[in-house]
Amino acid sequence: MEEQTNTSFFNLGILDSLTKDSIHQIIDSYNGFCSTTQSLVSGDGDLSVGADFVSHIHALCKFGLESLVRDHFFHVLEETFERNGASRFWRHFDPYSHVAALNKNDDLNIDEDEIQSVLYTALEEISSEKQYQEKCLLMLVHAFQSYKDQVSGERHDLGERNYLTSKYQWIVSSVLMATLPQNFPVILHWYFKRRLEELSTIMDGEFQDDTTQNKDGMDLDEKGNAGKCNKASAMDVDECYNDNKFLENNRIVKSIGKVVLGLRNLGFTSMAEDAYASAIFLLLKAKVYSVADDDFRSSVLQSIQSWIQAVPLQFLHALLVYLGDTVSYESTSSGIKSPLASQPSSCCPGIDTPSEGLVRWKLRLEYFAYETLQDLRIDKLFEIIVDYPESSPAIEDLKLCLEYTGQHSKLVESFISALRYRLLTAGASTNDILHQYVSTIKALRTIDPAGVFLEAVGEPIRDYLRGRRDTIKCIVTMLTDGTGGNSSASGNPGDSLLEELNRDEEIQEDAGVDDDFNTDDRQAWINATRWQPDPVEADPYKGSRNQRKVDILGMIVGIIGSKDQLVHEYRTMLAEKLLNKSDYDIDSEIRTLELLKIHFGESSLQKCEIMLNDLIGSKRINTNVKATISQSSQTSGENAISMDTISATIMSSNFWPPIQDEPLNLPEPVDQLLSDYAKRFSEIKTPRKLQWKKSLGTVKLELQFEDRVMQFTVAPVHASIIMQFQDQISWTSKNLAAAIGIPVDVLNRRINFWISKGIIAESPGADSGDHVYTILENLAETSKNGGSSGNTQELLGGDEEEERSVASVEDQLRKEMNVYEKFILGMLTNFGSMALDRIHNTLKMFCITDPTYDKSLQQLQSFLSGLVSEEKLELRDGMYILKR
């Protein structure tokens, strides 16, 4: 149609046939057309010139000048609308020009009714002007149509009318947008925000009341009978909401709808929707924050969804009904269904056949709610994991949000940043980092069962822990100690982390068995249709997500790099624990060992099993020895000690880790008791003999003073020190050290225990390096010397923290690696400089006979670091060289 019209309108060949009279006629008709157009379109609105206006148009059309008529008419319309419509419209908002510099979320401190009145007045005036100009435009259209009827008898063409009308609407929108002041979008946003806040306050209160009354889960919207509002012809809000709770809100809905309709009429459809949409989203965001800010122990997603259905969706449904946008997506004029037709009608409770616009709004609101809650939970994920498993409802909400939004990478980046800033610092203990790591694995296993994103999150923690010296010790303690792991909701407070992991693994295996038995061809097909590729962050060497399983113990052991190091540390810690036991109760140690066997195999824990068997055998031998020794064979005397007071732990030394035994002279009665015990053992276990480790074990003492009795459980060296004061109340440090058989510096360190308990007093000796120690018999002397008093019993599980019965793993490694020190120094002498990997591979290649090199890369690195600290080697740019 447009091509045909333009062909006739722009026929320049007609100018060749024009006569002088025709030209005068065209000039007179054009001048008359301009004059009548100005009179018609001007603010006076003189419709009496209509007949002359039409006759001039016919005269010009006779010469093919339709385009000239149209262009001039629209030019006059545009100038008049800009002068009488747009400028007057924007002038209403000049008093609020100061709000242009404010943010949309700031409070404008303007009366709501005042703004509404200004909007109503401005929209009514400009709409009146626009309606008059549309009447003038229709006169132009009718003039064109009447001319065509006279010339060719053509029927009225709606296409040309629609074209001219749309062009005029475009002119109106262009003029308004070209003169748009900066403060208008802010005023519009603020108006919708305040009106919606007022409406939300009323509807939210009704929602809370209905929630309280419907605790059985009955759908809130069924009581509203809002389905009555679905008729496309129902344009009056009053008719739709007479029978539901929103009758009292009609005034607000109408006021908002009236403004939206006025803005739509001016071509501001997008601006109006953006304004009230941003206000709705702000309300929804505030609701999410108020419901879920610091509440990690209850799920909030369902309540947010219910609020969306009860408040924003009901408002939007009422607004769309008022605006006339209520056409259902289930039947369209083209016969083609919308993609949203698959949405069930239950997606908008209380509305039988929701419009496509309402369904789209629901999807937008739900996505925004999911994304807002997701961001809130991701920002607080560190606190959530600290509070796990009590915070598992928050984890479940986050899982659903991520499934909806697919923004897993945001979680990974944010949580890694939080870990580096708040956890992976020098101020955090290794034990706390490990606990957080285990909680992270458990929590993220819920979100990501395949462990794809857990690998990325856990990598910084593992790298950091590998650089800490006490990592292996803390891991073993956490796995085996009943207080070392955070007990889960399904566990018992005294359970170790190892027991908890084993219980979880059994549950997962049982679930897997059930799945295998219940899987048939149909289920296999369903599983195949649900298959999804791994995300790009997945490690291809870990297998697909369908085959991958999160192994918590495996991830913990992965920090160390080798299970052998963990087993070695466990063996050392087990020996320390067994040597400090005052009885033979090893049930918990046996249970832990059996659990470790399940994960690490029996062969690697064979020595640990022998150590526990030694305790079991010691109990039996101890009973036999005591039963066979008669009272007559025991040492008699005033200070004689009964055989019933001793309980020996008999070790198979070849299977225990190196023992740190210090020389120690025991009191004569104790030494005699040990000799009698060893003699009887040799008779029972011929040809085996006992070699006492006199500095190991524990001694229970009862000290009787003039005015008090005190009980202690101490190490043998402490017992030997205090027993020397039975016969002599005062000792010099040199004499006491000689009597006990230990160096003076060791004595001065160990005797501090008794000084701190107020039992021994220290005073300067005759020599500058000598001290005098005196026993304190009564509380008066104790108080005078500043010691503690009043406790009748003191239990001491061990001596100072650094004093151990068993050599530490680091000391054992150092001793074992000393053999290779000469090899390493020789290699560096020949090659000059070598990297860690090359030293490691060279030792593995050449040290194949006794002693065979079987250390890990981390163990070698630790040993070389010791050589660097001893200034035997230097480390430059990753290369080890000899110290010059």
C-alpha cells in the first residue's frame, strides 16, 4: 500500500503538463490550505473552516500533491503539540526540578496526594490537546478518502488511516522524549513506589492474617474468588473485586491504572512499566531481606513464593484487568499457542485462566526472588557453613535458587574470596580451618552432589593447609578423637569424624543398592533423558558427574597427598595415647582402628594393631604376675610398696615408633618393685626380658602434709623429685639432680610444676648457678610463698606441651632423612643447582638398596627446608644450591 501511494504522490512528470492557470490555482489552494490548517490546529480550534480545509485538499490532490499536504499538516501538528502540549505538560513538574540529582531510592519528602494531583492534571491537559489534534487528523484522512471516492470510486482504505495515526503517535512520543526533563523518571518511580508501598502494607497484613488462619496449607488465593476477574470484557475493577479482599484497595489500583493509561496514551508505555516494575522489585527485595536476612535455620523460599502470589501478583492481575490486558494465552487469534501455554493454571492460584502477561510477570518476580535470595545466601555462605548442620535449611534454599538461576560460578568466586579473607590467615588455627573445610564439604555436597564446584572451592584450602606443619596431626586428631569432628544432626556428640563418615557412606551405599535393584529399562531411559554434560569448571580426570561421588575422607587425605603419612602420624599419636593411659581400656582405640582399616587397608595398619594387642597382652600378663607373687617374696620394710600398685604396659619395641626415654633414678622401693616384676615376667615369658622405660608412664600420688592431703597424677620424673623430700626437706639443685640422675637444667624445668602448686619453695643457693628447694608443710608457708592452695586433688595428664613420650613425626622423618643428606650434598656439589623434583627423582633412581628412598615429595621438601634453616643449603628461584 505504501509503495503504491508513494508512486502517485511523487509523480514529477505531471509538472510538465501544468499551465499558468494551474500554477496559480495550486498556489491559491496551498495558501488557503496553510491558512485553514493553522486555524484548525491552533489552540482556538476553529472547526468552521472544515469545509474550506477539505476543498483546498481536493484541489491540491487533483495535481498529485498529497505528500505536500500530508507533510505540511504533520509539521503544523508537531509545532502546535510542542508549543501547546509538551511544554505545558513539562511545566507542571518544574517545581520538582531539584529531585533530578537524587537517587530513585531516596525519599523525596513530597506529599503523595500532591504528586498524584499534578500527574492527573498534566495528563488530562495533554490528553485533551492530543484528542483534539487526533480529530483534526481524522478530518485530513476523510478529505483524502472523499477525494478518492470522487475520482476512482475506491472504498475506504483503513491502511492509510492506520499509517497516519501511527505516524502522529510517533510524532507525539518523539516530541515528548526530546524535551523529557531529568526529574520526570525519578518522580514517576517515586510515585509508583509510594503507592505500591501503601497497597503492600494493606495486602501484606491480610496475607499475614490468612497465613495464621490457614496453617493446614490451604491455598491462600482460593478464598479470593479472583477468577471472576478473568473476563476480557471486565474493565471495571469494582466489578471484579466486589467479592474478595481487595475491595478496599480499588482506589489505589485505579489511581495507579489511571496514570499508567495516561502514560501509555503518550507513548510512555515502556517508561511506565519500568517505573512500577522497579517499585515492585524493590518491595520484593525488601521482603526477601526482612524474611531471610540472618535466619539460617528455617527455609524461607516457600513463604516468599506465597507472598509473591498473595501480594504482587494479585495487584498486577487487578492492574492488567483495569488496563484491559487480560487475554488468555490459551487461545490466540492466530491459532498458535504461546510457549507459556504449558504453564499450569495453578501457577496463579485464584485465577482460572491467567493472561500471558500475568504469567510472564510471575516468572519475572520468581526469578528476581530466587536471584535475590541466592545473592543474600552467597554473601553469608561463610556464616552458614560455620553454623552447619543447623543451617541446612538455608543450604537447601540456596540449592533451589541455584538450580533456577544457574549462577554456580558466582557462588564459587564469592566463597573463595571469603575464605581467603576470613579463614586462610595466620590468625586462624589449623584445627578451625579443617573443621570449616569439612563443614564446607558437607554443605556443598547438598548443593553439588557431583562435587564439581566443590573441587574449585576446596583447592585454596588444600593449598593453604599443605603449608602448615601441624596439618597432619590435626587431621588425625579430628578423624580419631571424639571431640575432633563436628557431629552432624544424625550423629552422636561423642562420635569421631571417622565414625560419622563411615555411617554416611553406609547410608549412601544402601541408597545405591536400592537404586540398582529398582532400575529397569524404563528408568534407565528416564535417567538417559535427564543426562546433562559437566560444566566447564569440571575436572575431566575425575569422571563424569554421574560417576563422581564426593568422598570426604578422600578429600581430607588429599590435603596430605599420601595415606602413608596419615597412617604414620596416627601410629605416633596412638603410641603417645597408649603410653599415657593409666588403665587398659582401649575399646575406643580398637573401634577407631577398625574404621581406619576399612578405608586404608589392614596391611598399612598392622603395626598399630600389634600396639593395641600389646595393651591387651599387658593386662593379662599384669594379672598373672600379681597373682603368682606371694607376699613373702615381696620386699619388706617401712617404705615397701605393694605389687598391686603397679600396672605395666609391655611393648613390642620393633613395632612401636621410636620412644624418647630419658635416664632416671627412681626411689629405691619403686626400683625394687620394678626388679621383682621383671624377674617374675622372665619366669613366665622365658626367654623374653623386660627393659623398663623408667621416664614413661604415669604415677598417682597422695601427699600428706601437716594440715592437708593432696592427690596428683604426674609423670615419673615429677614423682621421683617429690619423693626425694620424704627423707630430706631441703635440697640444692645440683644434689637433687645427681640423686635423680637428670641434668640440672632439666630439673629446674620439671620442678616448676611443684613450685606452681605451692608444695616446694625455691630460694637462691650459695653458688650463683645453684638453687635451694624446700618442702612446704602447711598452708601458711604456701600462702607466704605465693603458691596455690585449697585443692585436694590435681590431675595432670602429661607434662609440658613439648615433652612427649614418643618422638614426633618430624623428628622421626629428620632421623630417617639424615641418611640421604650426604647424597643430596654430593649431587649439589656435582650439578651446582637442582630443583626439588630433580632431587626427588635422582634419589629414587640411585637409592635402591638399604636404605631405600621411599619418601614423598612433601617429606623431601620439609627436610630440605631444615637444611636451608641450618644454612647448609640455599633456595634461589626454586633451585637448591650449596651454601658458600
